[in-house]
Amino acid sequence: MFSRRRTVSNRWSIRIQLLSLTLAVMMPLVALLVLTKFGDAADEVQNAGHSALNLAEVAASSTEQFLQDSKALLTLLAPRARRYVVDSVTCDSFQHDFSNLTVQYTILEVIDKSGQPLCSTVEPVTANLQAVADRQWFQNLVRDHSFTISEPLMGRITGKWSVVLGYPLEDDDGQIVGAVSVSIDLTRYQFMLDAAALDPGSVITIIDSTGTVIAF
């Protein structure tokens, strides 16, 4: 009996030793696994940060080039647009005159000095085009006589978040007689970020200065 109990005791002692040995081997491995996972997570965060920085640089460069191209386009269109203000040309041929507008722009308008749109490439929802005299971008354009970029705003024709690019129309004496403007639909802003290499599952979100998400 005593021998049997001793045998059982020895077996448990061996099992405990084996368990202790196993734990002694596993604990460093578990710690290494945890550190590895933590390191992987830290690497992913760092890589995400690099990707975000790269995207920001690409977006800034693409946007700057796009704005320069847009200013050049409006400068080219200004003499043709001025006829609708100075010469009181009807809007019958307006859409035909500006039919080659690229897809980046959703609307082109000619606006008189008071802020009243005269002609548009898009039919308004209401009977008349809504005045823009209260828009800050238009006020800045009239004041500074220069190419102007609006803050993100809700389009009164499209009902979508957009940015307006405006260019002054001047008479022969250099006096402001109106403006020509194009609108960019921010939900289609992706075309300016095509050069960015995004990680799988990444999402681009556009947020205005107040923290409002206006496109993604």
C-alpha cells in the first residue's frame, strides 16, 4: 500500500515538474508573442501615419496644380464670359459655348456685379438662379479683383457640398462688371487623389475647418 501511494506521489511529482518545465518554457514564448503583436501593432500605426502623411502631400500637390490649372482655364474663358454681362448676350447659346467643360467641374456660371447669376450650364431647381451676393467668396472677388476660392459650402443648385472658384470679369477700364465661376463637387474630389497609393480598407474623408465631414 505504502509503495503504491509512493508511486502515485512520484507520478504527480513528475507531472508537476513537467508542468513547471512547460510553463517555464512557454512564458517567455508568450511574452515574446505579446511583444511581437505589440510591435506589429506599433508598426501598423507607424505605417498608417506614413501613409496619411504621404496622402496629405499628394493631396496638397494635386490640389495646388488643379487650382493653377483652374485659374488658367477661367482666365481663358473670361473674355467669352464677359460678353454675357457687357453685351447682354442671351443665354440661348451659353451651354453650347461652354460645352467642353471638363468633368471635374459641375457648374459654370456668369454672374453680374450685383451677384445675380445670368447664365448657367445647369438648369436651376427654381425658376430663377439664386443670387450669390451674400457668399463670402463673391464679396472677396469684388473687393480684391482677383481669382477666389470659396470655403466648402452647400450648393444651391446641386444641393451638394462644393467649392466655388471665381474669376473677375472687368470692362475696358478695369472695373469689375461681374464674375465667371466654376463649382467642384467635393463628393467627386477623388479624381485629384488618383496618384495616392492607399492601403486596402483605407478611406479618404474631407473635413472642413469646423470639423464637419463633407465628403468621404
